[in-house]
Amino acid sequence: MIFIVVKFKVLDKYRNDWLLVTQEFTDATRSEPGNLWFEWHRSADDPAEFVLIEAFRDGQAGSDHVAADHFRKGLDAMRPALSETPRIIHTDLPGTDWSRMGELEISR
């Protein structure tokens, strides 16, 4: 799978509306057949920082995502709300889902 984490710094006036600004992009991406997950999180340390954790089945699914019309529209919607260029980690990983954390196994 392709595993991606992106950190977005959002201008103050968009902090409370960021998930609305990205809603159409989020919904469209989640409906892509090659998308495994697409999750927004807000930093506990910086309320202006949103973190996107996403994964795609393989390289073709990632290419299809970047080539999609909603990808370009999503970037256009995000751009005015950003205070700086987002930071990204993009890597290939084996598997297609999260693994269980053995060090904190819960058996109930």
C-alpha cells in the first residue's frame, strides 16, 4: 500500500471550518475504489495544524487519486486556507491495513 501523512497549517480564520473546506475532497477520495482510508486529525499541540492520514491500495490507486478531478479541486479549495506549504511523508508499505500493537494487547 501507499501510506501518506500530511501536515497542514491552517490560517486562524479557517481553523473551525477546515473540515468543511475539505469535505467534498474527503468524500470523493473516500469513494475511490483504491482508497483504504482517509482520516483527518487535529494536532493536540497546535490548533492550527491538521494531520491527514491516508492510504491507497497500490501505486495505480495513488496515481488515479492524483489524476482525479476532485484532487485538483480539493487543492484549489485548500490553498487559500493554508498558512504554509504542507509537509508530507509518502512511502510504500507491505499490507493493506493497520497491524495490532502487541505491546499493548487488550484481551477482554
